[in-house]
Amino acid sequence: MEAPAAPHVPGEPMSSSSSVEITVTSPEQMLELGRRLAKLLRAGDLVMLNGELGAGKTTLTRGLGEGLGVRGAVTSPTFVIARVHPSLAGGPPLVHVDAYRLGGGLDEMEDLDLDVSLPDSVIVVEWGEGKVEELTDDRLNVVIHRAVGDTADEVRHVTVTGLGERWASVELGALSA
């Protein structure tokens, strides 16, 4: 289900966004997607996760934590708002934020000092849309769609979009491998 990327013509500016769509059929596949995504991340990256309750945002983040080799169990930070998971592998720490209970904009999140943490960390913000975009023009938007209502359907449709120069040359198609 990957959207093919347009070939880059030398001498022309690269697109400021790229996107890939991935179908995930189990929590284990969502964890694996997180592990694969972690291989593309580096200090200074902002990842915004959006999707319905129960879509798999925290499961994806758990996979990111495993892929980044961070300390501590990655669980939903809903009631503490943010957790920092230091690296055990010499990489950047993972800052995991749940902005669900926060109102609007970066001003309300200012106490978290995300702007200070960003250069040295990978920051993942669940429910970050409309709240943290001001941190950087370069970010990865991950939207997870699932069937809603009374259903046991495990299928998720994940759209990963890289925005800004940081992601212009990253091959997001590697995520669907």
C-alpha cells in the first residue's frame, strides 16, 4: 500500500514532504513498525502521533523505544503528561508526551520544555496536532486509522508523512518492508 515516491531530478529542489501508507494487522506488527521507524530517527526529531483512542499510538511508541534501545517500559504517559526514557545504547533519549488532556498550543505545553529537549532527544507526542507544530518545521506525522465502534478488528491503516528538509531525502518506503 505504499505510495510511490516521485523521482528526484538533480538540480530541482526536493519536495518538502513525503508519505507512505502501511496496513498493520496486529499489535505485534505495530511494534515492529515502531522498531523500523526507530532506525530512521535521530536526535532532534519530532514525531507526532494521531489516531482514535485504542488505535495503537502507545504500541507504536513502545516499538520506537525498543528500536532506540531506551531504558524503562514505554507506557502511556496520560496522567503524567511526559516521560523521558534515557538511551541504554548511546543514542538519544526518547521523550514520550501524551497531549490528550492538554488544551491548545505550545504555550500550555511550555512547562515541559520540549523546545529545550528537542535538539538532543527524539520527541514523540501523542495527540500533538495543533499543539506542537511550532517546535520545528521538520517533523514526522503519523496518523493511525482503525475501525471505530463495537469491533474486534485489529487492522490499522498508518500514514507516515515526513515534513520539512529533514525528511525530504529519507526513504519512508523502508517502513513497509
